[in-house]
Amino acid sequence: MNIAETEVRSIIVAKTCGCKDSKKIAYAFTDQYHSLCLGKRDVIMAEIDACERLLKYAQDESDRRVVEKEIAELRMALDLMP
């Protein structure tokens, strides 16, 4: 019996990109059909989850600061949503 799971737990993956002075976070959907049925709140929650996973593996201090700043900004945006 073959069992395949079609739902992916993490729908967004976060990566750091850029040089030392201007690092940013880039996001990518892991499965394209999710982009059609997600609301703004769902996308922000998925971005926070992706950043928290990325923070576990951040080895460079500058990467860590960028990810922590991004998480704070995403949480603030989530709080300001109606």
C-alpha cells in the first residue's frame, strides 16, 4: 500500500539573501496551489513560521539579526490587521 501525503506542513520557505550590508529575507511557496487560497493573515502567519524555522539554523550573527527583525515586523503587521 502506498500512502502519499499531499499537504505540506510548511507552505512557505524563507531564505536570507544579499550581501553583508543589505541582507533581506526571501520567501518561496513550497506548493503552488496554496498561493490561490490563502488570505493575507494566513500568508503572514506562514512567513512567521518560516522565519522561526530559519532562525534555528542561522549561524551568522547578521543573519540572526535580520531574521529577528523580520519576525518583529511581521508580528506587528499581523497585530495591525483588522
